[in-house]
Amino acid sequence: VHPLPDTEFAGTLYQLGNFMSKELMLADVARFCRAVYPQKKPTVLDEDNTASMYRDPTGWTIHRKRAWTALLTGAHYDYIDFSITVGSEAGTPASRAHIRSWMQHLSDFMSSFDYIHSVLASDWVQGTPAHIVVSGLSANSRDYVAYLADDREVTDAAAGQPLSGAVKLVLPKGNYDVSLYSPETGQYSPAILAKGGMATLDLPPFTQDLVIRAIRSER
């Protein structure tokens, strides 16, 4: 699927972003990926071009967030990195420090998670602050991941301002090691122990996006 405005599936229209517009449209990206998830063939958001011509942190952040949202709702994702040119086959210093590193973090994270045997699961994180779109998967009833992303468009004067608050984690009975992961740095926080049922997790202030991961623990 080439992400475009007025993409229709099963009689519903989805606004997936205008060409080279710097539109994020994250809620509709997530809704579309969830809607097509039950189909027998995998869905690929192919050559996403909502901001690929903008070789700057703003454009790259849009693609990072759309990529994470797609993968954490069971879809595939790719976009053309226009920083790759003749003589710069590995990108520019700026793109290597930003989007190319960020995509490597995403690849490494997914490689650490059994996504082949995963199912959609975003409702294990509830009560999120305003402006957050949640996407999530669970694998084998023991490994839960949720991607929280700021859905504010670049035209919003508050876009990029830190978000924080408390969320509820709703997990099956048991003990879980809960950690936070940064899609920007590729680093985890130290894990804390949480019990199944409903637990409260205070989120530190973060900008753009954050991952919560809960892995069943033997502790």
C-alpha cells in the first residue's frame, strides 16, 4: 500500500498523509494497520513519502514514528532515504546520526522480540495522556510491547514539547520486568518489577515517542 490521503479499505477512508507534506497522521496510520491486520496477506506501507524529501530531523522523526507504528500494529514499512546519493552511498553524517541509526534501533528491537508469533495487543496500556497514539504487540503471553507516540502535527505550536503522566498496565497474573526503551537512542531503562493485574506506571517526561516493554519474570 502506498500511503496516501483517502485510502479506502472495507468502506472506510483513512488519511495516511499527503505527498511530501510533513503530515504525521499517526492515528489513521495505526487505525489502517489494525483494520488490515486480519487479512491473509501481510500489509506493507511501501515507499512512504509523506516527508522523505525533507532531509532534516523533523522529516526523519515523522518517518521514525510512522515506521514504529506500522511494525507495532503488525504491518511492514519502508521509505526511500534521499540522503543516499552518488558518493554518499551510506548517507550523510546527519542521516547516519538520525534516521539511519533510528531504523537500526527499530530493526534491533524487533529482532529481540518474537514478532512472528505475536498478536495485536495495545490495550494492555491504558489511561495514556492526551496526544498519544498507542500501538502494541504481545508474544506467547509473556512478552508485551507498546509504542507510545506523540500524534501532534508539525503545524501544532506544542509539537515536540515533552509529554508525561501515569498509565495503567493491565497484564495477566504473574510477575513482569517492565522497562522503557528509547527509539531515538536505542537504550533501555533499568527494569522494575510489576505484578499482573492492574499496575500504575509513572512515565518520565519524554519527547516524540517511547516504548514500554513487559517481560514475564521468574523473580
